[in-house]
Amino acid sequence: MKEIQLTKDQIGMIAGGVLFSGLFVYVYLFYFWLPYSKQLQAETVKVEALERDIDNAKRQKAKFKDLEGKLASLQLEKEAAQKQLPRDKQLPELIKTLTDKSRRYGVTIKSIGSASSVKEQYFTRVSYAVSVSGDYHKLGRFFTSLALEERIITIENLNVASTPGAAAGSMTGSFTLVSFLYNG
């Protein structure tokens, strides 16, 4: 076989081409490919972390399928409980309830005395002295309707007496009306 004879210019061109190719590969590797590779690797790690978070969120959602519905029902329960056990005295509302019930059942409210309150661990008892008059059955319906009110109120120390000189069954009564307030 024949050996290929290269001239100095050809050897210089080949050496320059190899040197230029080596320089190009070096620049490409260290300034383009490696930084891009590192960035791509970092982004891949971020994407994997986000995918794990999404999978975790999906599992949590599966556990609490109706979380919003449960929150809404708990809110309704809270509002109902606050109607039964309010945080403040709401005296005008209480007086309105008493007068509405007394009109409805034909009972006359003679007086409502001032309130006294006793603070307990979870609630406060607010007591009002009330005197009423009406016939026996009307008073019974009046007391029953008060006991069935949405707000928690009780009747204590009930004293009932017949009204002297009045129609049969006509009575007067005095009692302590107790309402409760939430301390929380």
C-alpha cells in the first residue's frame, strides 16, 4: 500500500481542524450542554416533586370527598347551636318572644323583673322574674310553648294561684324565666 504523503500545509490544516474541533467540543460541552443538562436535571427534580405533591393532594381529596359539604353542614350546626345558646342576652328578642306567645295563648304578662346572672363554667344563667295571668289551660299552653322555643329557656320556681273573685279557672302565676348564654 501506498503511504499518503501530506504536506506541511495539509498537516497544519488537519491539526488546526482537530484543534478547532476540540475547542468547539470543549465550548459546546462546558458552556452549552453541561449547564443545560444541570438545569434540565434540576427541572426534572422539581417536576417530580410537583407530581408527588399532586398525587398526595389527590389522595387527601379522596379521603375527604365532601369536605366542602361537611364544612357547610358544620356551619349550619353552629348557627343552630348559636340560636339555642346565644353569646349575648338578646333581651328585646326574649321580650318579643314572651309577648308573642302570651298573645297567641291568651295570657296576660303583668310584669317582667330585672335580670340576675350567674356565670358557670360553660354558660351564664340569666334569670328574670315574670308574673302572668290567664286561665289554667292557656297558662299550660303558654309554658309549653316557651319550653319548645328554639332558644334554650327554662321556667323555674313556678307559683300558680287562683284569682279571687274571677271566673272559674282564672289564675295568676309567677315564675323565674331562665335563659342561657354561651361563655365561649
